[in-house]
Amino acid sequence: MTIQRSSLALKQIALLDGLSQQRLDQLAQQCLWQNVPADTPLLLRSEEKSDVYFLVSGQLRVTTYSANGRQITFRDLNEGEHLGEIAAIDGRPRSADVVTLRPSVVASLDRLAFLELLRSEPTVAERVMQSLTSLVRQLSERVIDLSTMGVQNRVHAELLRLAREAGVDANRARLDPAPTHAELASRVSTNREQVTRELNALQRAGVLEKHGKALVVLDVQRLVAMLAEVRGFP
């Protein structure tokens, strides 16, 4: 469902921070605005679409499926973030699926308008380069983890990443709501049963604790030390 265009909503998009009101008004008119229900595909792998998407509200998941049907999750995006710049830059098909985790409002900008934005706004272009550099680093680290670490340590690595993302306070972090065991499995390329075993082991060791729908990391530094033993760095 399309919704009313809003330059005010675009002000909360980190990529567009600092643009003039005139520029934001122009972008708001150029964008296609959509209200997308939860659990709905926004983009499909191999689609020829090359628009860039601004997430005004809601939450998205970038994921894909292997030949045997196993889900592989790359990352989740929250309001204020963007996606789709790779296909917009090289003009090639999408490399992953994107689905809504919650009802979401998205504004999409077509490829030509996005490229013109990069040419005319050096600050936005620099942010895109920084974003892509960060993505390359994250994916490189993930390839190394998948290639060199067992399931146990991959679960540890993902929990540490989620803890840091949630915010560490006094060596603790609260994941609320906690990711499901199936979601964790899709992030570390294993099955739900193995994740369940590893989480139970961490609870017995006093590293994790369940609080209702939340999962509390009781000892973040313990996770750091466990990973440093196999990675050589936290």
C-alpha cells in the first residue's frame, strides 16, 4: 500500500542526515512510499530491481536460502537504515532476499535518482563508501568464522555480536526479545538442535540466563575470552 510522501520522515535516515530541506523535499517526491505488513517479502534474490530503500519504520531481515532449503541470515536492519545500494551501483540483480520482520514503512528511490544523489552530494557518497567498507569487513569476518570455527564458537561469536549491538553495561547485555534458536541457527549456518545444546551449555556455565522472553548475557568478557582462544582476537 502506498502512503503519503514525507520529507520529515527522511530526516531520520542516517544516510541523508544534513541534507537541505529543499533536497529532502525533492527526494520525498522522487521516492515510492510503501506500507508493508510483517512477514512480507520486500525484495527477492535475483530480481532485476535496482532501487535503494530507506527504512522509515519497522524492521527488515536480509536473508537467503541454500539449495537444500536452509535459511542463511546476513543481518537485520532497523529504522533509519538503508539497503540496496550495491544493485543500484552495479546494476546487477539482487544478491539476497529481504523480508519484513515487523510492519514497515519504506521509501524506495530508483537507481538513476540515487546515482544522481551520489554525484551531487559528496557527503552521501562518502557515507555509502563507509557503509560498503563496513559490510565487506563484516562479511570477511563471517567467512573466516565459518571456515575456521566449529558450531560452538560460531554461536559464541554471534551472541557476542548481538550483545555489543544491544549495549554492554557492567559486563552484561540484555537481548530483548531474544532471537529464536532457529534464527541463531540461520545466522551461524547450523541447525536449531545444535544451537539449543550450546545455549544450554552456556546457561550451565553461568554465561547466559533467561529472563522471560529476554536472554541476558551475564558475562560478556567470558565470551570475549572464549573467542580469543580460537580466533586470536575477540
